[in-house]
Amino acid sequence: MPPPALPRSVRKNAERLSADEARRIARAIRPSLREYADQYDRRKYWPSVYVSVRRRFRRGGRLPKDTIRDALMWKWGHLGKPVIPSAHRALIVDIQNGWSETVADLPSSPSHAFAVLDQRFGPKRFVTIAFLLHLVRPADVPIVDQHNFRAVNWFMREVRPGWRMKAMPTRYRDLETVSTFMASVLTAWRQCMPVSVPSRRTLDQFLMMYGKALKGARRK
């Protein structure tokens, strides 16, 4: 089987925040960082499970089926639920059966690795595929969902009025947008406010909850 084509949406040079834009966003986030990050639902997204599955995925090699199941149940917010959608049950089994073979020779490039995972376990499962890639390459790939993507777009619009908003993440390009945004903001934060710089996980939790708040505000 020929290798999958690189996603058409991948840009050779992802749009990055300027140093000034990143500083402005970091300063805008700082006053409400804890307010929103503390709203993150740890009863739904169990921290211990996330830490455990990320460590096991990062080690590589053959994974226990329970580890794959726990990872997906965590991402979908199903931990502790007695019943989950049949489509999710089927996808868990598919990934459990195909994981070892699929990741045996996963490309080093995140974009190409995404293409391999998407070809095998997609399509139209962008958030889940992106999460699997995050578990394999946590230092290079963030978690992405509709909420943190909404928050990223909102802050981008604040510093770039001409920024084109997009409602949902659906392509590797969108994952790049979140990744470069977080890296730029954290770099600027370390430079201008080193005492208060958050972890990437805390920033992710902030963005998720801020994005949820934005969605709620639009409904009113």
C-alpha cells in the first residue's frame, strides 16, 4: 500500500503570532487564567487516567487494549458511564485491533503521522485522530477540540481583526493553528512574566473552558 498523501491543508510555514501579538495575548489571559482553568471538569476528565495513558502511549510498542480503551473513553468524556454510543464502541475495537501495525513505522513528521492515522482510523474523526497523535507526540502536538479551537480563534481575532474565524477544527491546518498559538503565547509569557507562566496543560484547560464560555455567551 502506498504511503498516504500529506494533507492538502498543511502549510509549509504556519501563520505564527508576532512577539508583540503573543505578549498581548499572554497579558490578556493572565488575569483570568485560574478562574477558567479551575472550571475544568476533573470528575469527567480524570487527571490520573490522562497521565497514565499518555505515559504508556509515549513509550511506544504494543499497547494493552485497556490502555487504548481508557484513552478514548477519557477523550470522549465517557469514563464512569455505564453505556456509550455504539459508534464509539466500534471505533475502540477498530483502533485496538489496528494500533500496533499502524504505529510500527509511524513517520517522524507530525503532519505525515497524522495522515497515516487518519487514513487508517478516519475519516471525519479529526478530534480523535489528533488526540491519538497527541498521545504519541505530546511535546509536538496539543489536544484540540471545538472549545480550545474557538478560544484560539477568538484571541487571534483580538490581535488581528482580519483573522478569518472557523467554527470547528477539521483539518491538520487547524491543529497547526492551535499548536503554534500555544507555543508562541507560552514563549512570550516566559519572557515577559516568567514568575506566572503556566504549564501547557493549564493553558489548554484555560482555552477549553474559555471556549465553552464563548459558546455559551453566543447562545444568550
